[in-house]
Amino acid sequence: MARMCGIVGYVGSQSALDVVVEGLARLEYRGYDSAGTAVSADGKLTVTKRAGKLANLREALAGTLPPGGADDSPGEDGTPGRSGIGHTRWATHGAPNDRNAHPHTDCTGAVAVVHNGIIENFATLRLELERRGHDLSSDTDTEAVAHLLEEELAKGVGLADAMRRVCVRLDGAFTLVAVYSGEPDLVVGARRNSPLVVGVGEGENFLASDVSAFIAHTRDAIELGQDQVVELRPTGVRVTEFDGTPAAVTEYHVDWDVSAAEKGGHDYFMLKEIAEQPTAVADTLLGRIGADGRLSLDEMRLTDDELRDIDKIIIVACGTAYHAGMIAKYAIEHWTQLPCEVELASEFRYRDPILTRSTLVIAISQSGETMDTLMAVRHAREQRASVLGICNVNGSTIPRECDGVLYTHAGPEIAVASTKAFLTQLVAVYLIALYLAQVRGTKWGDEVFAMVQLLGTMPQKVEQVLETIEPVRELARSLAGERCVLFLGRHVGFPVALEGALKLKELAYMHAEGFAAGELKHGPIALIEQGLPVVVIVPSRARPILHDKIVSNIQEIRARGARTIVIAEEGDEAVVPYADTLIRVPAVPTLLQPLVATVPLQVFACELATAKGHDVDQPRNLAKSVTVE
Ligand code: M6R
């Protein structure tokens, strides 16, 4: 089974293998446990696959890696076929070895399939296939599809019909892409609850889990709907429902180009994405502030009347996006006086949340494909709540299933650790909160205007943090030998502390915890020992009640031996005596402080992980899009 994964398909006059491998390189962030390709040429398929990162597959294709797999198909590696498919895998079940790597083939080697998702009735299907004499050689659910296609093809239908017939027999979530040696000019894809987009070229067409795989070739794309099959030929694209009825398609033009999906001189995508944050923040504000200073978010597809009727907001999200949601709660409740709950999307539908027609559920997701968040969206809609998505990937599943959407304009985020997406999610929630305040009249127009103006200055403030970041890098390198780092914050600084700890965990594989500073003395302070690095996010002095309390907290931990690393705004002298290391950020309003205070923590984690020799773009055990619950 392979549940997140990157998938590529190509048909056209270029070398299918080259196009597919290049596409896989752009999708490797989605999973990097194994990779494989199948190319159709001269009436036969050539399948090559290897455990490990794409580099292993490349070596195998170049003939420099000895056969390690159980089922390398015969054929000339590197054959410039007309059609091909490829896969980069994030394994959940079944070891990430050569045998379980995709593509999977049928008994005859004529059909090859790649798959993202899970086929829930695969055990039954497998048993049936084995009873009918098929020999299944892997532990995957995917292989069953190859054999089912084989049976349908044997009845004399083409690959597209075979795919439609097979799909209706599958339970679960899946993207499937297949090639068949008998139809070398055809690639067939199918989609249910798992991402797949079509790239439309001239005399060539593409399929991929996301557009970055083919953006070097075309920026014209087609969204595929649920339960649809797509037939890709050099001459065109045909989309049908599973029952064969022609489907209406939505075409769109991708508004970023290939340079946005490349490292641009940086060693890692993460470094590039951190550096892009001022632009990403500016782009997310762009076009949303009218000449009169009023916010205009018509694109959200929710009317002002609908927004006036809301009496409660619930935010659902995972990981970093959840931290953005936690910060949103402070802004929403302060500016709109609407009660706001924040819930981990994975927990949401299991606790009988109280939802009515006047509840607004906001789902935050960079990828728009996170399964936990998607299931929370579906649950909320079943309960008749309105659902608004905050997403970065145009045309992804979550925004398509929401009543309304506000897109963040961060551009493609490739590194597994979320950085620029987080900052733009914050901008989006600030915009939504201020828009609600404007529409519902909970803030005076001039107050909304003043805050919007301040938001407009944030790209420069983020830039300022980046320009003065070198000491943070040095600090991170000096702490590479530590086993544990704690993070403390209050108010919006608490989610920032959680985010700092998450970054360090996922990149540096270190024990890192974020705490609400006030909670420390209720237990966690026992963790403090001599020399333990503790990062403290100090709120703006504009809220003395918060600020002074955290200064006391710093003194408490320092008295117990902690090495204090203090992030405080410029001009805050009260913290100086208690900071072993002081990191300055620009002074901004309290609610906006996460936009500047998070940046040093991203750089800290990235640099520390690099000093430990880790691949920060592809941390172990992780994948960018978590399309499994
Ligand atoms: O695509 P999403 O925003 O829905 O992803 C949610 C989380 O999986 C994601 O933020 C994850 O926590 C990041 N790796 C954190 O850096």
C-alpha cells in the first residue's frame, strides 16, 4: 500500500522516461521510500524500480546499480518510449523494498500500474485473483489492480474500459495510473479521494499528483473530479465518469512557473522557501485591500449575509496549519467577538462537535489534500455547517469540497517542513478575521483600516528578520550536540513555541517541546536542568500583562539552570539581564508577532538539522502530503 506518494504519467514525442523521471524529481517531496518507472515502447513495457530515494532509481536506469529488485522486467532501461508512468512512494504497509516499489505489473508484464491511496477490499480481491491462478509477487494492494486489468483486457476491451470496470470494484481512496504495451500511445488515470491533475500540452499530455511535475512543459491544467477516468493520448485528453459517461472538465492556468519549483541557488528548498517569505506574505495580501483601505474578499464565495449569520467558528487543521489555527483563534475572538474553537482535524469528527447552520468551519491546509482535514471538512458539511478553506494549492481537493476558499499565494512549497505556507496562512486568517470584523461591524472602519495598513508592512518586517538572521545560524550550529530544546510562549507566542518545537523535531530529530509559559510550573519545569536550552518568545511590550509575566518565567527557569534563548522585540530592555542569547525581532502589534517571531525558529531548526547532517527537505519518516488518516 502506498498512501501519499507522487505519481507521473506522460504521453507524447519526448522520451517518456526522461519526462517521467524529471517529474518524479519534482514530486519526491511527497514520498521517498522507493521509486519506479514503466515505459511503453516497441510493444513491450520496461519496468525499473528501486527502494530508497530517486537517486537509486536513477542509478539503476543508468545501469550503475546492480539489480536489487525481485521483479525488474526484462527490457532495455532507458528506452525512449512514447508513454510512461512513474511513482515515488511513502510506504505505510509493506516494507519499502524493491519488491513493493511501484509500478506493479500483471502476470504477463503487459500492464503496469502506479497507485496512491489504499484499496480497502484488497484482501478479498487478492484471494479471488489467487484462486483464479494469478501469481502476486508483492505485499501491496496495488498489484491486485494490475491483475484485475489483465483480466479485463483479456476480454478484449481497451485499457480505458478495463480501468473503468476495475475502479467500480475497488473500495477506498485511490489514484491509479496505468500503461499497457498493447496501446503504447495511451496512459490511463483514475481518481477517487486522492489527487491527480492533467497537464495539457501540444502533441503531448501529462498526469501528475500535482502540477509541479509538469510545470516545465505546460501551465495549462485540468482538474479531475471524483470517480473519473482520464485517457491521455498525444492528440488529446478524454475524461469520463467511472460508468463511461463523458465528464465536464474544469481547465485552469497555473500562475507560477518552473523557476518557482526549483531551488534557485539555495542548498535546500526549505532555505529558498524561508527566503521567499516576504514575497509570499506580500502576494497573499495582494488584491485583497481596496483603494479605500477596505478589505475585499469576494473570492471567498461566502456572502456578507452568510458571514453576518455566523455565531461560532471552528478551525480544523493538522501540524503547522493547526498552529496557524491556534493563532487565528486569538485574532478572531479579539476582532470579531465570535467564539472560536481550534481542533486537530484528526480528532474533530470523533468527538461529536456541536455544529449548526450558523457555524463556520475553517479548514486550513497548505496542500489541500491532507486526509484528516478533508474528512473533517466532509463531516462539517454533513452537519450543515458552512466550510471555508484556506489552501495554497489551487484546485486541490479541500478547496473544491468547501463552500468557500481563500487561497494563500505562497507558491509551491516543496520542503516537507512548512515555512512560507505557515506565514501566509497567518495572513489569510488575519484577513478573514478583519473582514468578519468589517462586515459584522465589531470594529470601527478606521480600526480595521489601521490593522490592514500594519499588515501591509509585514513583508518588510519579515525581510528585516531575515537580514539579521546570521547569529541564529551560529547559535543553532553551537547547539547541534544538545539532546533536547524547550520552547515557551504565552498568548500567540504559545503556538509559535509549538511550531518552533515541531520544526526541530521533524528536521533535527531532537526532543523538543513547546509549552504555554504559565503552564510550566504545573509540571514541565521539572525538565529544566543545568544548561538546558530554552527558547522563550516574549510578547510585545504593548501587552504589559503578558510581557511582564513571561519575564518572570524567564527568571524562574534561569534560576534553575536553563540556558535562555530569548526572542524579544527591538527596544525591549527588560529581558536583557535574563537572556543568555538575545534574538531581536521588529516591534509589531501583539497579534501579528507570530509573523516575525516564527522566522528565527525556522532558521534555527533548519541550520541545526543541517549541522547534524540531515536532509532538511526530506526528513526521515515524513512526506509532504499526508493523504492517510
Ligand atoms: O498540507 P497541510 O497544511 O494540510 O499539512 C498539514 C501538516 O501535515 C503539515 O503542516 C506538517 O505538520 C508539516 N510537515 C510541518 O512542517
